[in-house]
Amino acid sequence: MSPRPRPAVAIWRARSTTTTGDRLYLGYLLVAVAGVVVAPLARALWQGLTGAEGIAALTTSTAPASAGLIVAAVWAAALLLGRERGPALLPPFLLHALATSDLPYRVVFRGPLLRCGALVVAICTGAAGLTGASLAHRGFASAEQAVVFTIVGALVGVVATAAWLAGQTHPRVALPVAIGVVALASGGLSSPALQASTPWGWVGLAYPLGTAPPPPGALAGLVALALVAVAVVPALLSRLRPAETAVQAARWQAATSSALGTEFGAAATVYRKAPHVGRRVRAVRPGHGLGVAFFVRDAIGAARTPGRLVVGLIALGVGGLLLGYAVVSPGPGWLLGAAAGLIVFAATGPLTDGIRHAAAVAADVPLYGIGDGRLLVSHSMLPLAVVVLVLVSAAVVVSLSAANGAPILSAMALGVTTLLLRVGQALKGPLPPVLLTPISSPMGDPMAAVRVLWALDGLLFAAVIGAAATVGLDAPLALLAAAGLVAGVVAQRWRHRA
Amino acid sequence: MIDADGVAVATGGSTLLPPVSVVVGPGEALVVRGGNGAGKTTLLRVLAGSRRPTSGVVRIDGDAVDPRDRGFRRRVASMIGLPPMAPDLTVADHVLLVAATWVDESTAGSLAGSVLAELGLSALGRRFPHELSSGQTQLFGLALVLARPFDVLIVDEPEQRLDPEHLEVVGRALRARRDGGATLVVATHSRPLAEAIGDRFLQLDPAA
């Protein structure tokens, strides 16, 4: 760090009331989490990658191209992430104090940028290293190839960090560039010429499979790209706009504060897009009955954040396909089903603004001329229609290819139950004070874990519903039990709405 | 219309609202005054049915207070804090939707339009809630509550966030409801607003 920002940073850090005991406890927690959670997960990941199924996936003929496509997707995601939360960010007060001084931005933001960059490079290097090591361990690649691919991973991380920063400094350009990168990478999958002349194609060429060493041109291209990425960082930092950076900093602080308080819903709300388009289109058209009016109003309301809606619909389709494949796959597909449940739950967010509004109204003094129940049902019609339509369509695609109709019923069950879960989440309310009561036990205070479970209940239920929908026809009681559990939670929250 | 008899609220050993008895008839406006913590908002919550009194009884038009009862919902409109606002609806959309649930759909448009005009919000009809200033948001909240028929109107500190000019607009709108035969109960710290609408005053003092 340059000496000049040090006094401001020292004052900022002096606010902290963390004692040595707190630091020791944090260290204990980190070690415990590493031993209890991270190590088993890493072991399971290694066993999965080096197992028969993992190796089969890593050694398919399309694996190198897929690796390139993943890298293109990572760079595109980094660009998009920068629009919302860039790597050059400080806490709001520190940002104001330093960014309004005469210090150059490359000095002000060097620390956070280096920290974010180190994290991204570590993740990319780790992923590439794990892939290379798995292939070398099973004899599909040499140790040299694995090492080279690990270095490629680090280079990918450097470029991703620069893309992340570019998304922050050029938010308007970032979206079309990200779409272009993904489109070009997807379109170039079948074109060897494009593979050899694109950065993600170079990653594919360096994939450690077979005996041929990676082409020097590909490696040189990636090194050059990473050098350019590092070289443009000062110029990118100088393009940072104080006002937009301050907005990002404030949102990030609000989101992290909510998340640390286990208010994950509130944290997500911070990043929910506010509408800016479609104001000239009348969303409310009375005259055809209130049911139609609410359906149209919800449809136009959702379309007023078009990007969010499109992403939601695409995710819904992906979730439906995943569920379908989980149902027809010969092995136990509950894990894939749980992933489908999570994706479908997240995808229904843009469609359920009306449900959340109805829940807020139900907890307040009467606003509409219809009862709370009818209001909630009215706002549920559009999401129900869209979710069932998209999920069943995806299931039909899988059913036709697998000559198995089971995914259609599973899709309908998942769609309806997920919407019920959304209603439950909308009615959830704040953390019940009773959960803040500490309880001593030989294992410590279990209420901390209970509070985390309470905060994450939506995701947990979504995963359980997805897994149950996968085995629905073989074990209908599991699906009925999951749906009944969610319905019970909804009924309980409905009765106790304020 | 409103008959509160010995209504009080206490919780955890603290008195939020000392016993209050008051009767307000049709076409009357009761202005509730008192310092912070005197129990003004608590009294309004009790009258609106969002808080149960620990003692005493409230009857509105002879019936018990029950916000889930259809008749009560139709008779009583209230604004205690800002009402929930749909983030994906414009100001005009939202007021029209509320009106369409209360009156015949063919007349909802004219009702919504007249309320927006009365509160000076017509020019802001195409804005989304997050694009309004704090004062405009206050007026929007009031528009949502006024875009419906009612016999009783309960409003808590409508002067919040408003400049004197818009406070006068709100005063005129509330007075028009009173003159139209509605029963008003308004808690306020604003002397000009109180003088503009009130013909009876209830002074609450913090409980000892």
C-alpha cells in the first residue's frame, strides 16, 4: 500500500472492537470448518473426479471444447458481475474518504482489487489444477500437461479479474460484450478454425488429454492476453465513476449486513432490479374481471424488468430439463433433482413479485377491496401458468427423447410445490425472537445452527422438493410428505400473518 | 360511528396507550395530539384493527373491529405508515388497481384519476415508486388509501415528509372527506393540518 492512504485505513480499522479472543475464536472456527466441512467436501470432489463417472466425463471427446465454453462463460459472468459488484470496492465511508481525495484510483483501489484478483486466480487455478491432477492420476495426461493446464487456469483467473473490473468501469458495454462472448463460444464449438483463434479455444487446446503437448501458440496467446489484462488495469481504474462506485459500495454493505444477520431474503432484495421500462404500457386494464386484471398486471409488471424475466425463464427451462434427466437417468437422480429444485426456486423469483406484494398487504391494514386469500390467489395465477407451462414443456422434450412420460408429472408437482414454497417465503416474516434464546448443551449452543436453518429454509425445502419430485412416481409418499410439509409451513405462516 | 370505551394497550409491564374513551360521529374529524410515545399510533392501530387492546372495547358502526371482516374492510380505510407498494406498478397503475377492487370496474378509472388530480399526482402517473421523492411517496400512499369508498378514515401523521404547500393539499383532501360525511381520526403534530380538518381534539399524554 502507498503510504498516503495508510492513516485513513488505520482510522477505519481502529473502529474495530475485535479482541484477541475474538480472533482466536475466529481462527478456531476456520480450522473447525476446514476440518469438518471443507476437507470432506474436497475429498468427495477428488473421489468424484477420479471415479469412473468423473473420469468418463473429463475424458469425453467434447471435454476440451466444453472447458473452453466454461471459460468463456466465466469471463462473461465476470463482466456481468462487475456491473453489480465490481472488484474495486471499499466500505462506503472509506471509499468516500479516499476516492474524494487527490489520491489516484490505482492507489485507492489497489488493495481490494488485489484481494479480489487473488481469490479469482486461486479459484481458477484450483479448478484447473484439480482437473489436470485427476486426469494425470488416472493416466490420461502427463504431469507436465497437468502443470501447464494449472498455469492456464491462473491465466484465465487474471483475465477474469480484468473482465470483472471492466464490467464495473464499463457497465453498459459489458452486457453486449458478455452476450457476444457466450454466443461466439457456443457457435464456435463445431468450428476448429475458431477454436484455434479464440482465447477460450486456446484453453480447449491446452486441455490435458492425450499425449500431444499443448500448442505453443495457444499458450503464448493466453500469456499475452493475461499481460494485456494486467496492463489495462490502471487505465480501467482511472475510468471508475465515484457516484456509481459509491452506489455499489452501499448496496454491497447493505447486502452483506443482511446476509450476516441471516436475512438472506433481504440481502437478495438489495440486488433486485427496479423497473425502468414499460411505463407507457397500461398494466391495469379493468373491465374483464379482477382475475384477468391481476393476471395481466402481473405479466406486464414482470416484463418491466425484462432482463430479470428472461434470465428467470431460461433458468426455469434449464431446471425443467435437469429434472427430466434426473427422472429418466438410470442411476439415483435425487442429487440432480435437488439441483433442479434449487434452480426452479431461484427462477420463480421474477414471476412472484405479485405474491410478495400480496403477502405484504396481508400483513398490513386492508388496502384492496378483496380478501387477503383472494388477493394471494389472484397474484398466483400468472406464475402458476408460466411455471407449469415451461416446466412441462421441458419435461415433454426429455420424455420424447427418453420415451418415458414420468418427467411430466414430476415437473407439474415440482412447479406447484415450488410456488407454494414461494408463498411460504413471502409470508415468512422476521426471525422469531425465541430463536435468539441461547440454549446450553454439551455440543455448545445449537440455536446458532437453528437460526441458520431458519434463514436457509427456502433453499433447503427447494432442494428437498426437487429430490422428492425426482423419485415421485417410484416413491409417491416422499413427494406427498415434502408437499405436505411445505403446505403446513404455509398454513402456519398464513394463520400468524400480522 | 366510532365508539371506543376504556381502550388501553399494555405490553411487558409498559403502558403503550393509557385508557381512552371517545365517540366520533359521522362527518366529524377527531384530531389526536400528543408527544412522541403518547400512544397516538397505538390508538389508531386499535381503531384500525391491527392491534388488539388489552382492555376496553371498540365498536365501529355498532360492530366489533375485525380487519378480516368484509363489512369492516369496506367501512374503514386507514393509513398507518406507508401502505405496501408494488414496485412493478406505476403510480397510475397502482391507484387504478386499488380502485378497481373497490368499485365497479367501469368507474374505477374516474375515481383513480380524480384522487391523483386532487393530490397533485397526475403528472407523476407514469413513475414507479422508487422514482418518487419522499414527499411524493407520502402523497402516493395517501392516494392508494383514498382511491376507495369508506365511512371511516384513520390516518397517522399525514404531514410526514410534506412541504407546507402539499400539506395544504392533504388538508383540503381530508376536509373534503369529512364534509362528505366520513368520520376522520387523524393523529398529527402539525398545527396547520389540525386546524384545517379538526373539529374535535383528543390530547394524549405519555403514561407515567
